[in-house]
Amino acid sequence: MRGPAIPYSSEPPIVPSEPDAASTSRGEPGLPTVGPGPSSSLHAGEPDHRSAAAEPHPPAVPGPEGQAQTDPADEPPDDPSGVRGGRRRRVYLVGAVVGLVVAAIVVVNVVHVGYFMLAPGSARRTQELVAIDGHTAYRDDSGTVSYTTVSFSQATLWNKLTSRFDESVDLVDEDTILQGKNPDQNRKENLEMMDASKQEATVVALHKLGYKVTEKGTGAVVAGFSDGEGPGKSQLAEGDAIVELDGATIKTREDLAKGLGGHKPGDEVTLTVEPDRSGRRDTKKLTLAARPDRPDAGFLGVLLVTRDLDFDLPFKVSIDSGQVGGPSAGLAFTLGIIDVLTPGSLTGGTRVATTGTIDLNGHVGPVGGVKQKTFAVRASGATLFLVPPEEYEEATQWAGGDLKVVRVETVDQALDAIAANGGDTAPVAEAAAANQRPPAN
């Protein structure tokens, strides 16, 4: 397991009608011609008294210049009033106007203009998405903890023209959203971040309830470099997986942190590094620097994540997030799992919404799109909105008069905010105490 909500016709075939049973082909040799009424019918041997106008016209005869000459009777009568021509011109004009309108509609609704449109998404209850196997699940519908989303899509010309009239909608440059990726790659990455967010939320919730969770992995990967001058910046590269420290196996970032914990500035350490998945290993000797905040502690100067991160859980927890992507539901999932694993209603009947990532230490982080999320929360009827400190001012700006916004930096602060607004968090402390108690002999 492993981290600004963004929503064909055919015509029937033409069947020729059968010929009228009372009519025959006109002008065929040997066949009488049927006129307009009984008095016009002819019998064989009777003289033909029909007028010349009723006869079929003779075929066209080439004229002196090789052009076909037609009988004047075939020419349409004069239209001195111009009514017929005027009617045709009006038909052509109406057709042209309709064609232009249709083309304009297609253009403004189909052509993309290099922006993404961010609009309010939804606020969805998390408790109903959590499934527990191997432990009692407590279901209480009197209160909710909801995660919030942003609806975003590639903007059309119509979106660009109309967005200025909707204060809940923003247009953001495509490069800011995609960051060099195409839309499919961006969606795949967001779904991966959602999977990681669910995993971290599960671990944090179980830790909060006193359960033992064991982290597993295949190495500590360099994800970046810390402020300050450490030896890692010059001798390691992003993506390097540290798999041994002084000969001891390193499977997680915690393993490496513990191994370095007893070293002093100036100590030399030997790292075994896998730069890729090929199986090749490099050995590097580094001299530790002093930590900027603790001068007596050794300092490598790298940011680490666990490679192939997974956990041994005491029972199975799964979250059905559907096709929603991104990491911003981390805090909501954490609170939702805590609610399902404890009796009663965590919120005491209050409708709570949240936004914010969660890391394995229980810290809440910002994501973006809080303006659109605030509009979604207002539409859902929630009365309490928990947000990271970085997004508090913007959420407050759009909250209106009935929505209370509270800033939270950790899952503990989120639980305190819920308790201060009518929630019941006592079962959380009781579960933590019970699960940390050693088993009876």
C-alpha cells in the first residue's frame, strides 16, 4: 500500500411509394393516356381530340450553336413581382444564419482555451465509505464527517466568457495544473495520491486508537534535501535507495533515522545505495555534519520516504473513494475511520466537513481549491469546516454567515475542535487506553 473538484439519431429509410393503380406510364407506345377524369379516357380506335397542351413535349432539338432548344412552354412563367426570387433569397439567408449560429455554438463549447476551470465539487460523508473486516464497526447517522472536492475540467471559450459572472468558479492556467503532464498522466498521478492518502489515514487512525501498526518497506529513498549543509547533498541523488547503514539492513526511513540517531557530527558512516531497480549497489562513505537545530547530533541532510511502503494492520480497513483523486481527503478519512471504530457519534450530531492531507505523523497539510470547497460545504449544510492553517483566511472569506471555519495543524487539534463544537471524543481516549493495555495473563 502507498501521500484546486476537478464533471447520440438516425432517420428511417425512405421507402418509394407504389404506383397508383389507376395510372400508367405516360407516352409509352401502344398504351392509352389516362386524363384527369372519366370523360378524358380514350378507347382503342377513337380519334384523339385532346389539345396539344395535353401532349408530352417533343424532345429538345439541338440549336444552331449546338445548344439544346426547349419548347417555350417548358420555361417557367415570368415573375415580374420578384416574389419567388425574394423567397429563395430569404431561405438562403436564414440557412446561412442558422449555420453560423451552430458553428459558433460548437466553437465556444468545444474549443479549449488553455485553462482549467475550477468549480465547487461536493462534500461527501466518509463513514459510509469505510469498511471494516475483523473488528466491530459502529454506525451512527446522527452526525457526519465529510471530505470536500473540487470539480475541474479543461475550460472552453464559453467557460472563459461566463466564469466572470460566477464567483465560485476560477480559471487556472493549464501548465499550473498539469506541470508538464498530459491530462491522463495527471489523473493517474492523482489516483495514486488518493491511494497513498487512504493508507496514511488508516495508519494514523489506528495509531490514535492505540493499535500497533508495523511499517514495512525495501529501503529509505532520498526524496529531497534538507536546509543546511549536509553530506547527502553532494554525495547522494534523488531516487537513491539506502538499503544498508554500516552493514545493518535498512527497510524503512525509520530504520535509517534510528541508525543515525546515535552518531555525532564528524562521525563517518558507510551507506549501501541502490540508484535504481537494476540490482546494482554502490558503497558510499560520508562524514556527518551537525544538525542546524541540534549541533550535537549527526546530520545527513536528506528527506526520506520508505520504498515500497506497506503496513501490517491488526485488521482490514478499506475505503471506497471511487474515481476521486488527490490527497486532500486524508484528514477526513482519518476522522471517519476513528468514528466507525468507536461507539456513538464522534461529532455528536454535528455535520463536519474537512480538507487537508495527513502524513504518518498526524500532521495536516494544505492542497488547494479551498474556495471551491467552501462553496461545496455551504451547499451541503455542514456547520463546521476544519482546514489547514495555510487555507484558513481564504475559507473564512467565502464561508458566509452560517459556516464556522477552524484551523487545525494535527489530527489531535481536529479532535479538539470537534469536541469544542458538540462532538464526543471520549470513546477515542477510552479505545486508546484499552488497546495499549497489555493482555491479561
